[in-house]
Amino acid sequence: MEYLVICPLCFLAGFVDSIAGGGGFISLPAFLFAGLPVHAAIATNKLQATMGTAVATLRYALAGYLARGSASIGVFCGLLGSSLGARLALATNDFAFRIIMLAILPIAAIYVLRTKDLGKNAEKPLPPSQALSLIATIALVIGIYDGFYGPGTGTLLMLLLTVWARQNLQQATGTTKAINLATNVAALAIFLWKGTALIPLGLTAGFFSICGNWLGAHFFTQKGSRIARPIILTVLVLFAIKLVTDILHSLSG
């Protein structure tokens, strides 16, 4: 029964995540709904997500969407930020952080709604050194966020890389996947070391995630921003709902 619940939803999560990020909003609840303990659900979900993200990253690399310079600096800074964020999470109450994120989300949604072409800023590219500096900063900050809290990391990376670093949508997607893969691998290593992941279930769910990621990446290369915009908006709405739920739970506790 666990496999019947989790595997189809991991396929859908992989499809969504490969295009706009936010697949965890679908896959993690699936593990919890199937009755897994919280820590086992988080760890096993990270295993399947890492497998799917690795395939999506490969797919975008083969399609020529992975710029080596921006991806390399992004991966390094993302790993550094994620480790810092994890340390902060152990020592900080995250209630205020969630309030700040909830305030930022409507601004991001309005931007996506008003922008028909998410990669339009790429028409006026930044000087290479300035672009790399911004990508490094974005990866570091969102890496800290991913280690500290996590949900919606891919979506936030996509938006910031297109808006601030002025990457086109294809480059931003490739860079996002590379950074997200790095932060996923770092977290997964810890979970495997602690022995909290259910490996057979995670590998099976990972196969379905791989299929979803591969299909989603194919759709993105064919349809670009036409499919990315509505999915990003959906992820932002789900993100807002989760933040509100977490805040209300904290207040009631």
C-alpha cells in the first residue's frame, strides 16, 4: 500500500520539480500520508528527490542548458550555504523566518503574473564577472535557506537567477538543478549516515521520480516558459499554504 500511494505521487513530483522546483510539496506529504514516521519520511523523500534531480540535471546538461562557470560557482556556494543553514536551524527559532518568507511570496507571484517571458532580462546580460558574483550570492543565500528550512528552493532559485542574474530561462533551469542536486546530496549523505532512510522504498520511489523528471525536462525543452509560468505560480501558492499552516501550528503550540 505504501508503494501504491507514494510512487505515482513521486512521478508527479518529479515532473513538477524538473520544470519549476517545488516537487517536495507533493512527494513529502505522500510519504507522511503513507504512514512513515516523520524522520524516515524526510530522509526517504530526500533519497528519491536526489535521484530525480540528478537525472533532470543530466537531461539539461545534454540539452546544453548547463553553463559550467555559473553551475560550478553555484554548486560550491550552495553547498557552503546549506551547511551554514543547517547549523543555524539547530540554534534558531524559525518562526520569524517563515513570516518573512510569507511576506516575500506575494511579491514573487506578482512578478511572475506580470512577466510573460521569465527570461526577458537575459536580453540585457550582465558583465560576466558581475553575473558570476550575483549567482554566487544567490546560491549562498538560497543554500542557507535550503539548509535552514527548505521548501520551494528550486522555485526561488529559478526566479532569482532570471530576475537578478539575468540568465535566460534555460540557463537558469540548468543552474538551479545543479545547485539543488548539490544541496540534496549533502543532506542525503547525512541521512544515510544516520540510517533514517528506508532504502528499498526510496530507490523504488526514486525510479518513478526519475521518470517524472525526465519527462518534465523534455516538456520544458519543448515548451519553455509557457509551461514554467503556471507551474511556478502553483508552487508559490502551495508554498504560501504550507507557510501559513506552519505558522498557525507554531502559534497553537
